[in-house]
Amino acid sequence: MSVEDELITELSYFGLDKTDATMYLGLLRIGSLTVGKMSTKLEIDRGKAYRSLNKLRDMGLITTTFSNPTICESVPPADALTTVIQRKEDEIVTMQKLSRKIIKDLKELNRPQNVSEASSISIIQGRSNIYSRTGKLIQDSSKIIYIITTAEDILRMYHTAIPEKIAMCKKNGGTVRVLTDTTNENLLPLISRLKATETRVGKLPSKSRVVVEEGGQLIMSGSIKETMDLNDDNDSILYTNSKEMINNMFSLCQHLWKKAKPVEVLLAS
């Protein structure tokens, strides 16, 4: 993957699609341009260019003149991304304030229902949703949690809120054990950045993902695509509170954990 392709992927986390990111990077690289020239140089349909222009201007990533033709200029990256982050933070504050009222109103509408003791199983699609559910499982726990997955998946998790969720779990008295499999010694220090209670490296049965809480919840998936795209919609997991499945997977994790070696030992060797 080229540097520009990587930047386009990373900018998607800030709400930019491929056309938006291409235009912003193009303006940074080339300098001020009219929409027509920019469309030609970047090989973007003029209609798409105008739609993207309005979006980037509203987000505070570019500025435009009132002249005819309109001249576009990129806002410096530090200022542009700070503006996007600030807007997202404002949106979160608004949602937090509204949620209290909405929850209260919904409780008044909610009818008492019989609570089912049956186990539930659901499928969650998309990496952003997967990491969000994983983070919630971790932050609410005060028990032992195993995270058994590929090294690449751990590196992706570092760029989400999961490290902060692990810190919350540890503060609650919980234990987070991360187990992965890699032959690349250069990845070992990076794997440790999740700041789990303990991290080990060992042989895994497959390139899959298992997050299991002792007696609580289970997240598991099949083979994971090794891309760094946090928004990959093709990734999916099974989520369940089935005691039988949880106990079986927890026992498997304990077995794999005993055979693995701590990262600190491997780094010291």
C-alpha cells in the first residue's frame, strides 16, 4: 500500500470518502486550484468534485474564494483535523446530554416484559461495530478476560478506544490477558502497547478472534482479513451469552495461555 493510499484509508476515520481524501491531499500537494483544474489534474468527475468541495468546506478542511471561477485552498492539516475532532467532541457532548432525557422518556413508554433466561446469539458486522462491542465488554467487566487474536488485529485495536477500555477494566479489578501469534520480533513491542494485564505469544489454532469473559460474554469470529482498515464491513463476529459456549472457549483459552510465553521473556531473549 502506498503512502497516499494509507492516508486515504486513515482519513476515512475523519469522515472523508475516497474522493474527499483525494481532493484534500491533492490540494495539499499541488496548491490552490480552481475546481475545474483540480478535477482534471486529479481525474475526478466534475460533479463529484463540486459535491466533495462543499463537504470539505463545511468540515473546515478547505477554503474557497468568492471569485469566478472559485479557487480552492487546503487548510493546514493540524488545524483541519483539530476542527473535525472538536466537532465530533461537541456532537458527543450533545448526545450525552440528550441521552439522559431520551432514556427517561423511553422508560415511561417501556412496558414491563418477562425476562427470558434463554441464551442469545447475534451477528455483528463491520470492524468499527466489532471494536465498539469489544470495548464495551471489556470496560464493564471486573473478571478475567482473554483476547486471543492475530498480531495485526491487536495493532488495529491500538488505534481504537480499546486500550482505554482495558485500563478501565483493570481499574475495576479485572484482568485482561492478550494472547497472539507472531514470528516477527519487531511487532512484540507494538503488541505490548495495549497495556493488558499480561501479554503472551504462542501457537494459535487459527487466524481468528476470540474475546471471552469468565462466566460472562463471548465474542468470536472466523478467519480475519489482515488489512489495517478499521472500517472493513466484511469483518463479522458472533456475540453470545451462552454459558456452555463461554465455558468451553474460556477453558480453551486457559489451555493456550499456559503454553504461551510472556512477551517480556521473548523481548529479553
